[in-house]
Amino acid sequence: MRLLVSWVRDFVDVAAPPEEIAAGLGVRGFEVASVEALGANDGVIDFEVTANRPDCLSVIGFAREIATLYDLPFRAPSSDPDAAVSLAEVPTGESDRVKVMLEAPDLCPRYAAAVAEVVPAVTPAWMTSRLQAAGVRPIGPLVDITNYVLMELGHPMHAFDLTSLAGGELRIRRARPREAITTLDGVHRTLEPDMLVIADAAHAQAVAGVMGGAASEVSSRSRMVAFESAYFRPASVRRTSKRLGLKTEASARFERGADVNAPVVALQRAVALMHRIGAGRVAGPIVDRYPDPQGPRTITLRRARMASLLGLRVPDGDVERILRGLGMVVAHTAEGWHVVAPTYRVDLAREVDLIEEVGRHHGYDKIEAAFPPMTAAAPVPDRRIPRDRLVRRVLTAAGLSEAVTFGFIEAGAAEAFLDEGATAVGVSNPLSAKFDVLRPSLLPGLLDAVAHNRRHGRRDVGLFEIGARFTPAAGELRSVGMTWTGAAAPEHWSGAPRDVDFFDIKGLVEQLGAALGADVTIAPAVVPFLVPGQAATVIARDAPIGVMGLVLPSLVEGRGAPRQDDVFVAELNLDGISGQREDRVHALPRFPFVVRDLSIIVSDTLPAGIIRGTIQGARGAAAPLVAVRFFDRYKGKGVPEGAVSLSVRLRFQASDRTLTDVEVQDAFDGILAALVREHEAVQR
């Protein structure tokens, strides 16, 4: 909003220079973009007006703010012809020149019109200079008058050439299917049935609240015009403006919320200006269609509530001065005030809105710093917060970096990660075709991040993400996804570099499970987006909680990474993996442990996890088994085809005594017997 200071003085006698006015309003909630001096004690101030203050998209709106800022009287528009802002005394009634039919009162609660006989005239310099200072290009007397009212009172108007209206009618109705109109910008537009139009007896002549039509445009040849001034529902104007891709000064005001009680006042101001510049005279009364009149709302303001929210007590006199200065009617009550908020303040609906008005004009700088009073105990923190923090700590310690990807992805990227027969959750109004479904997995976004890093020359990429994924069956699931490609560890002189393999990602999953207090196991599986033989299901508490393995090369290449890259991934349901982790301090063992190594030949398709389970299930109480570790795997000479030699280190230890050789040997023999019985193992 470009505000001309000399224009403001029509409503309030403020002598302060533009820089001082801008500074004062700036600390009261308005963002000042620039201040331009225009001669002595005059200038233009550019304000960034937020969407909740449509009343300040006008000179009169800022005049009220300035009057309150400097505690000066505010002059409202008056029917006195000698007033700085005069209104013509035009009665309301029925006109014999134009018929107004309100057929969509749900989208247009109020519509007013007035007919005027016009004569050739020239817009005076004082009006054109004000319009130009406000950033509006002068066009002609009638259009300049409507633009002047728009900038001064903040209420949009439009003028029709009455002779071009079929039947002399103004019908406020919804558009017909495939109805078209050529707007004032010369563009032919096709309308939709839920759009509101102003039509004559035959065709649409304006898109309501957005732009008029070229067929009824006023010109220097127009001799009879119909001024319209209405209130349109904000949602209707906003929807129409967006669909047509048409943003105007009128739509910017209507879609934020205009004043439902301003249409007649705007018409009276337009008629007064027309008389003043000699452009014509009104012909008949103002036609006002207002089937359901709306009055101002009354809000209760309590002293105690205001003191609680602001942190200080504002004197009653200051409260009343501020609210009355902003145009409100204030009445005392025992606990505070009853405040009648004017209809042009569409942002005032609750008590807190009034408290904000008092606070910003009283001065936020007067509020002293203080701790807020605690009236209740703080709520228990969500248990997922420390859990997610632990997951971040574990995975970053393992060398991975956290990534944040979009929750919306394209349907094609989601297909590979869906279960058989499942569908992705669609987005009803996607921003683009690349964001048309909710992600069923975190892995598509992570693979895209890997591809982005590889395209920029980084070979070693380890990423993780904690976030939500969505499925129609389970709804929203909190998960952690991991991707790892390139070297397993930074290059070092002590050894040759090694690329990441299946066991690296497996160890990462097991480490994360241990940190969260869950005993995870790995079982072979068939996963559509993973390479057969290098795909597994992660199990905790006898239930699958995720998958891990090597991504199909074709899928990696499809996401934009080099096909030869081996990308290992894992995705786990965090709510399923979280366990009851207990951090306890244990005394160091007082008695020595005994180590026995066991080498066996078993089938090469037998998972090590099953062998570990067999060993742990066969341990005896006489010699407690406290650790099992595989330290060698061999295939080759001396080992039959289809078999593998595994070496396992077993550690026995008792907490209350030193174990004897007999106890250890008995336990060792029991473990070997179980392996022979269940897996046909052969000791080497």
C-alpha cells in the first residue's frame, strides 16, 4: 500500500513528517518498505500490509492508525459538502433506469448500484496527482473516480456503460457452463459454474470482485453509466482469481474481506466526487440489495485476561482511548468492557484480538521481561523425542549424515516400494505431478539424494532420515531409512580400501537395535526392489519391522545414479524396534572366563543367526555361556561342495566361582551335540 501523507490529512490533522509517521507505525505492527519525500512535510510511505488487515489497504484505514498513534481527532466522511471527504446525500430506493436482481446472495450478500448521467470532463490535477502518488495510472474521469474511492476508502467499485447492458439489467448470478467473457485486459476467458458474475439479460459483463468485461467498458463516449458497489464472499473471489490467474486491486481486497456496510458509502463518495469535478450527476436513487443485514459484533474484554496475556496492566483510560481511536464503541462493565468492533475490522473476532490492538498501540517496549507463571506441571515429553535423538546419535556416530526429503513424491517413484496389491495414498490437490502421492517409504527420497551426491562427484555417500511414511492399511508410520554406498571406511594407510557390503548395513541395523534395547534378527526374504540373495527381513519380538539389502541396479540407475554403484539400504519401523532399554551399572566380573573355539562344517545356505540361536539354546547352567562370536568363514579345499566351514569363539564365565575344565567341557559338548542334531554339523 502506497500512502500519500497529504491525502491522510483529509482525515486527521497530523503535522509529523513522513519519516516520523513511518517509524511510529513501524513499531505498531506495520512493515515499512520505503519512505519517499515529496516536498515539504509530504511524502509517500510504502507499507507491506498483512492479509489480516484489509482495512489498511486504504487511506482511511491508515488515517485511523495515525490518529490513534498521535491521539488526534479523526474526521469520518461526512454528508457536509464542505467536509474534506464529503458524501452525496443520495436516497436508496428503486431505479427506473436499471434493474438489479440478486440471484446468488450466498456469494454476494449485498449489492448496490447507482445510475449517473455523465458529461465530457477532464480529471483535475489534484486527483490525478494523488492517484499517481498511490501508484495508479489515470485513465478517465469515471474510472479515476472509482480508483480514487478504492484507494481512499478501500472499497472496490466498477462502472458499466448502461447503454451496453441488455435489458438495462444487472444480474448477480453464477456463471453458466462454458460461459465466456472478454475481460478489460483483452483476454477471452472461459468461466466455471461456481464463479460469480455480473450479467445483463443475455451475457456476463463482469467477473464479480475481480475484473469487468470489455463489452460494457465506459469510455469518453459514454453518457449513461451504472456504478456498482458490492460485498462479495472472500472465498468465492479468492477461488475465482486463482483459477483464472487474474490478480487485481479489487480481488486483493475482496479476498481478504471487505466491509459489508461500505457499498452505499462508497457510492455516495463516488457521486460526490463526480459532482465536484463536473463529470455528471446522479440519476435516481441508489438501489441497495441487502436481504440479510449484518451488524457489528460485540466482544467482551476483561482486564484480568489482558493483564495476563500482556504481562502488564494498561490504565483503563489508555485502553478506552486506543479502542475508540480505532473506531470501536466501548462500554464499561464490572470486569472490563463490552467492545463493538466495526464491520471494516474483519480481523477482530475474539478477546485476544482486542488485547493485541491495545498492546501494540500501548507499546510492546513497555512490557518488562518476566518468566510466565506456571499454573500446571509441564506435560510429559513425547517418548519419541528422546528415541529419535538416540537414533540420530547412533547413526551419525556410524558415519552417516542426516537427510531431509519431501513427504510427497511422484507416483512412478512410489510403485517399486509398494507391497503387492497395495496402492499409494494420493494427494487430492498436488502442487505438481512430482508430488502427487504420499511416500510409502523413505527410500525413494534417500535414493534421489544419493543420486544427487553422485552426480556432483561424491562417491562415498551414507545418509539416513527419520520421518513418516504412509500406507492405506497402516496409516502413518514413523520410520528410519538408511542408504550407504561407496567405501565402508575412509581411506587409510593401514589397509586397502573396501566397499560397503551387505554385512556393513546388517551391522548398522543390529547396532541400532542394540541401542534401542531390541534384539533384532535377520531372515532371508524376497523384496521387489532388492537384489535376490542380498535381501532380508528385519525381525524384532517375532514380528517383521523392516527390510534391508542391496537395491536393484536398474532402480539405482532409474533414480539418476551410476548403474555400477552398489547401494545398500535399510528401512525400519521405529515404533516396532523400540524396546525397554535399561541402562544399569554392573560390577566387573571377579572370576576369570574360559574361551573355547569350535570349527564346524555346515550347509552354506544356513544363516549364521540360526546357528547362534542353536548355540545359545544349548548352553548349560553349569558353565554359563556369556558370548558367541563368529571369527572365520572358509570355503575351498577340504570343504565339501555346498558347505562352509565356520569358526565360533565361545566364552564361558560364572559370576560366583571359577569354572572347572569339566564344567566347561560338558557345556562345550552339549553345544556341539545340538549343532550335530539340528544342523548335521561336522566338527573339523
